[in-house]
Amino acid sequence: MTGLANLAATLAVHPHVTGKRDIDTVCSALGLGQDTPGRPGDDAAALPDGDGWHLLATEGFMNDFVADAPWFAGWCAVMVNASDIAAMGGRATALTNALWAPDAATAAEILRGMAEASAAYGIPIVGGHSNLRTDRPQLAASMFGHARALITSFDARPGDVLVAAIDLRGSYAGDSDNFPAFLGVDPARLRGDLALLPDLAESGLVHAGKDISQGGIAGTALMLAECSGTGIEIDVDKIPRPDGTALDRWMTTFPSFGFLLAARPADVPAVLARFAARDIAAAAIGRVKAGSTVALCDDTVRATLWDHGARRYLGLAPRKEPADA
């Protein structure tokens, strides 16, 4: 087995990648699919409102993460939702949260993180739920936004170029796979960077994509491929990554600013130029193809990571038209 085949096999069973399969379980239990309101599988629910779309995103956080890194968890309640709204081509408008903690002292750092991120991103916290008499800290948050043009998980087409845009001006948070690039950064830069996404959508340069989430580049590409009913081929040598970072770790890293975007070949230079103007690393890293396989490749080897036609991932692939009787 080649090194690339080993990498593909390792990623296919990595907890960050397989963890996304929980979405299949939940959507199946609720009877949700691509044709239900909000279209589960996208980074946020999109509801038509006449002159665009209302957007609603929600994030919940692992209890251990909230307990071990309360300020960071509070910041992420804002940042991760803001990224989801931007990934849809939207602009965030407000946040609500649900917070549980044993006491006010435990909650204080979580709330400080949320308040500081709210100020940095310019997104007001407008309400929520709180309980300071529980046995452990827990946190979830929802964000509202609006889009005039959508970037969706469902519209990648064969022939599109896959672009990765990732802010590499950060570092790993300890031994975790989180890669924050927001610490000590001018809030104006954070806001301007996120504004790139709705600008790209409204200019018609990008029509499909997702933010790079806990599944990393590997899981995010797989979600995009299945939801769009396509295959994706990723050239691992083209992926922007920090110097000295192992490829296997980077493929499952959760960057604070990272997106996989599908664009027409003729539009790729303009897309890359938009990110370069803000010193964000961006590159064409692959192709959207007909079929159902997500594969890794280099100059000589191609290795299948997952075939969502043979083994469902989110379970949100487009429904096939019934064959004529």
C-alpha cells in the first residue's frame, strides 16, 4: 500500500471524519433530507424571505472542551457560527446562546469569551438560556444571518475547481487539532476576512462550498461531494498548510478560518486574487468530478478516501429519480 493509500485509509476511520456520520442518524430519525425546509447538510439553514435568505446556524460544544478551555469555548460559540453563516454567503446579524454551569464563577470565563468575540466580530448577543445550577458546564449557541446570494453544499458540479482558502497566520492550540488564527488580531481584519465570502457569492464567483469544520479538509470535502451528488479529487501537494505541519494532521485540522469552495475554472484566478489581497492562503487543490468517490492524488498515485455511493456518509445525497417501470 502506498503512502497516499495509507493516508486515505487512515482518514476514512479518523474520529473527526467518522464523527460527522452522526448527522445521518439524526436526520433519518427526524425524516429530514435535501427536500425538507432549510436543507440539512448545509452549514446553516437557509429560508427564502423574498429578497434573499434568512440563515440560522447552531453549534454545540463537547463538555470536556467547555470545561478545559472555557474562554476559548465562549469565543468559538461566536466564531464558529459566524464562519457557518459566511460559508453560506451570508452576513451574521445576531446570536443567542444556551449556557449551563455549576455556578457564576465557572460561567464567567465562558461569558467573557463570548462577549469579547461578539465585540470583535460585531455580532450582538441578543438573548438565550442560562442555568447556573448544573453539575457541569455546557454550551450551545445559534446565530442568525442573511444572504443575498447563496453558497451551498448542494451545488458543486462536475468540472468545477475545488479551492481551499485557509488563514495560516495562526498556530495549533496545544496538542489539539484546533488551529486558531484570531488571537491578538485586529477585529477589523476578522470582519473583513469573513466578508470575503458573501462578496464572492454576490459577485457570482463561487456557488458551492463549506467551511472546514471538525472533519477537517477530508471530512468537509466528503460532505460537499455527497450533498452535491458528485465526486471530488484532491491533489494533496496543492493544499495550503503551515510549514512543518504533517499532512495527516492537517487533513483533520479545524482552522478558525478555512473554506472549501467550488468555482468555475474561468473564475478561479479572481477567487484566488480576492483571498491573496487579504493575505489569506488560497489555492486550487482539486476538481469536482462525476461519480461518488472522494479521492486523494499526487503526480503518480490516486487513492480513494470514501465512496459515498457505496457507503453513505451524511445520508444527504440527492435523491435518484425512480427508473421507468
